[in-house]
Amino acid sequence: MIRNKKDSILGIAALVMCIMCIVITLASAETYNVTGRNTAEVTFQSEAIASNVPPHIDNASFNMEIIAEKEVYPTGERANATIPFAFTGENITFTIDVTDNNGEEDIAAVTIFLSEDETVNESDISISLDAAESTKNGDTRLTFTKSWNVPAFVYGRKNIFITVNDSGGLPSDNNEIKIGELFINPMIGFEIVNSTGGDVESIQFAESPPGTTNVSAQDLIRIKNIDPDSVGMKLKVLIKGTDLVNMNGTGSISISNMKIDGKSMSTALQVIDECLAPGESKKHVFSLDYPLPLPAGHYVGTVTFEIKAL
């Protein structure tokens, strides 16, 4: 046991002076006495303050998929589009990563804006994204995604912006960043003309006796892809027809007797241009076999072109 020595007045005085010295120089300090070999344990509170830092949008991680019957962008038929485009009823899936050094749980709101100009405002289309994956182990990165179905009333070129806010309302350090462009419901443009560039009024074949084959139409047909919104839209061209019926009485010429580019036509649609590029034109030649027997008369039918955007 530790004991203070009190054998002499001098020793006492020295001790008092020492204690006074400690009190003067360490007035706020605490002292601790331990008896024998007992262990002393002293616990203090530790303190630190973590700053609330803004989230960060990883714009390099942005991905956009456009899905019609199948994915058409960024892979598929629109992979090489000048600007990504989508039509009414198609789905666009937006995906992006956001980081926050306060933890993924601190990321509260991620919103895509489709704007006609270079700013974000209340009139823009807004799409709130949802958290797609989370490790929930203190990770700082979180993936957000949303699938948006294109409405019929939207048209035009849109700038894609994104905003992020944390749970305290603090915006990201690169808020309202532009991450891409998109064209909604672009126009399909094409022209169908004759060999001289004039309007096509009808597809006419020269008067011929029954049994005459491979009678060429009086003019060929040329189809051109206009792509009026310059989005890089490719076109598929299909054709079908009806039988030619005698307007003066009985008798008909089957549509299968009419050929386009040497191939018999049908009442069902068939492809004549698989992929017509923007600005590209293709010519098509019609011919007709007059069957035998065939009543004399003026025969009339229809030919229908269907143009489909890819």
C-alpha cells in the first residue's frame, strides 16, 4: 500500500508545497491513485463530426435502351442512329450510377428530365428513377433505373438532364448535368415517284392480248427515304396488291400475275426493300402476265406500299 510519509515537519511542508504546485499548474487535471497492484480503468468519450457531402452523378455510367418488339437501341436496328429515337408505345429504360461518400442510403432522389432547351424547368418531362441494386454494407455507389413508355402526345428532340438530391436535400456536385439526347416520335419521310421524278398516279400496263407475258409497266417506281428529322432513320418497304377486275363485265387477273422486280405479288405484304438508308432511293420494275383465256375489257386493281421505320 502506498502511504504519504509524515515523519518530519519538513517532509510535510515539502509535500504541501508540491501539492500546491500541482494545483496551480494543473488546476483542471484529475489525479488517480491506485492501491497496490490493482488495475485502473479510465474511459473517456470520443467525438468526431462527419460532414454531409454532396452526391456525385457518374455520367459515364449512363445507359439508355430503347425496346420496340425487341431492343432496337443501342444494339439492333437503330444502333447507328444519328440521334436515338423512339415511337409511341415503345419503352425507354434509363440506368445510371450515383455515388455518395455518406453512404448509399443517403441518396434520396434521382430524376431524369427531358428538355427542349439547355436548361431544366417545370415544363420538362420528369422521370423519377428507382434504386436498382444495393449491397447495404456501407457501399457508396448505387444504381438507379426506370423504364418509361413513350406517350403519343410528345414530339421532338429532347436533351436529357439528371438531378440528384441526398436525404437532407443537398444536390449533387454536378447537378443538372446533360447526359444525352433523344428524339421522340420523329417523322417518317419518303417519296414515291416515277422515273422522271413525277407523281405516280397509277401503275399501267400496255393493252395486250390474252396469253401475253412479261408486259412491263409503262413506267418504273422509285422510292426514296427522306428522314425529315435527320435522326438516321432506316426504312423497310413492303408491298401488296389486289386482283385486277374487269370493269366492263366478268373476268379478273390474279394479283399473282403481277410481278415486282421479277417476283410475283400477293394480297399479303412482302418486303421489297429490307433496309432503305436515309437519303437512299431504290427503283422497282413492274410487269404483268395476261392470262389465257381472258375476256376483253378494262381491268383495275390496287397496289399498296407500306413503309415501316426500323
